[in-house]
Amino acid sequence: MNVEIISVGTELLLGDILNTNAQYLSKELANLGFNVYKQVTVGDNIERLLNCFREAFEVSDVDMVITTGGLGPTADDITKEAATKYFGQELILDENSWQEIREKCAKFSGGADKIPENNIRQAMFPKEADVIRNDNGTAPGALFKKGSKKILVLPGPPREMKLMFIEQVLPMLQGNSNSILISKYIRFFGIGESALEIKLKNILEEQTNPTVALYAKDLEVMVRVTAAANSEADCEKLLCDKIKEISNICGEYIYLIGDDSISSSQTEMDKVVAELLVKNNTTISVAESCTGGLVTANLINYPGISKVLFEGCVTYSNEAKIKRLGVKKEILEEYGAVSSQTAEEMAIGVAKSFNSEIGVSTTGIAGPDGGTSEKPVGLVYFGIYYKGKTFSIKKIFSGDRRKVRERAAMEALNQVRILLLKNEKQ
């Protein structure tokens, strides 16, 4: 099924409100196997919205238009009126909807006699439409129909729209799909979108079922794999085979595979590392210079991390590195604060403070100043201490000061993850 999404609201065009509804619907419709042909945003103007309907059905030849917004009680809420006019139908009062709206409004306004008269507009629908109740607001949705064409109108507030979609619209749309669709998500760290696309070029070019799509996150890349089949077991088999194929090509960058619950955040690295630490009962302490506490802050996002996280300290100055961590003055003088030698000393010092099994440190040049030809902006050293053994890793990150610090913090967590997984295999 080909679908077009139309977001209605002048506030969206002016940038006053972020359009999260279109993103959400596109993702859900793709999971159903529907083809989202186009997304459109239009202001509160009935003629312009009618033109959007004409463009969608008569030029693009889509099967269904889904709108969000424009279902309120005021004169600028024109979505239902436009859909009714396009199909040549007539708005009449839906008594059941009006009764529900009156009961909800009475609670807010202090009595049925104080309900604004214009709220009745929200209960007006053509007799041909299937009304969709709104359990979380006063604006019902509806499915308008004429022949093979359909217009599904949903409320604009994201919370109302999402709950209506999940609870009522999704089961209806699933009935229009001839097969079961299941998606899995693969999260990658340490490789960019372009580089990953090159590695997966053959898979992306030859894909049929399952389908494979790349999504760039702020600090990492995610791949969605969607399979269609007649049964859940068949879907899972297709997904398993395709994920194995992807893993064989670039498995060293994969840090998490899961369902939709891992798909919406910018990163899941902090949660993955924290879970590994807690599961293995492995204690850790962190010493940070250029990251300024970001590594520790990410770990603290996880409830229960206090069982294994002993300490996180920011030792920004050389004096702090010497006094707090025991970094040798000669090391700093000979190699500098941004060096593998200093990073390793920092990791040892913070681990031994509380006898942690792991000590991790960061020291680098976040910019925008302070770089040289030998030590450019973006250079970061990571020190890792683990049960008496120490090593360091050198990375050079691009981006502004904030980006360098965020990437360095995620890399520090990733190195802890790799260390823990190696230890599990031994």
C-alpha cells in the first residue's frame, strides 16, 4: 500500500513545533510494509490542503493519505472539512462522539453548561466515515472513504496521536497487510554511515526480503532489518540469516542487536556497558580530563550502577593529575598531559584509589585551540587498567569541542565493553 503523510498546522511551517508525528508514522508504516510515498507539511488553509489531497490521489496515485493535526474546535482546524469536501460528503453530528466530548469537557470546564459551543465541531463527521475514539483527548480521529481512496485523520498532539495509532489504528492497518512483518535493529559504533554503506553495498543493492536500511545517529549508526513472512517463525529465520550475514562482514562494530525498544535513542552504549559491569560484578573507577565527567555521567544513567562504580573524578589540571592520581611529574614534563604514558598513569591511579578491577582514563585536546602538528585538536588517549595490566589507545576525532568530548566519552565506554566481552570469553 502506498501512503502519503500530511502534517497540518501553520505552527509546523513556522518552526514553532517540531514535527515528530511524521517521523513516528513513517517508521511505523515502514514496519508494516507500507510504502511511504511522500511527507508534506501544510498550513491551516483549506484550499491548500485540498490541493494536497488532489496531488496525493490524482498525481501520486497513493492508496491512503494520513493526516495529523487540524481536528480541534476552532475555525483554523480544517482537516475534517477538507477531507469531507474532497470526497463530496457532508458533515453531520455523531451523537456518540459528542456525548464523550461533553463528558470530557465538563470535567475541565467545571460543568456541562460551561462547555464552549465550538467543541461540537469535533463531533462532526460524514456518515460514510469510521469514527476513531480518542481516549486521551477531545478530538476523535476518523477514516474517510470513497471507492478505493482513504483519508485517515489523526489528532496533532503527539501523545494523543501515538496512543490512538497504537491502540486502534495499528490493528486496523495490520488487517490490510497480507503478511507478518518483524524488524530487528543492529547498533554499530566506531564506523561512520558512509563506510558502513560501502561494506554492506552488496546487501543493500540486492535486498528483497528482508529489507535493510541504514540510519545515522549522532555518534553511531543503526541498521534496521525487516522481514515479511506468513508466520513469526519464518520472519525470525529470515532475520537471523540476514543479521548473521551482516555480522560476518562488519561484526567488530556491532555492539547491540534488539527489537524496537533499542531503536529510538541516540545511543545505547552506556546501558550496554553498565549492564555488563553489573552482570559480571566488575568494579570500575574513572579519571577524566578532556571529557570532564561525561563517561561517569553516562554510567550513572543506569539504575544500580552504584554496586560497581566506585568513583569518577575530573582531574583537568596537571596538578590534579599529580596529587589526585599519582601521575609522575617527570611523565608530564617529558610526554605531556596528552600522551599514552599519562593516560596509563591516570588509569592506574584511579583504579588503585579504591582497588577497582577496572580503571579507565581520558586525556586529550578537545579544541578549538591547543592543537599542534604533532598533537592536533581531536587527539584523545584512553588509559585502561584491568587487574594489574595497563594499556592505552589513541584516537583522533573530528568535530567541535562538544562533539570531540562526546565521542571520546563513548569510545571510553566502548573500550570497557570490549574488555568485558573478552574477559567473558576467556
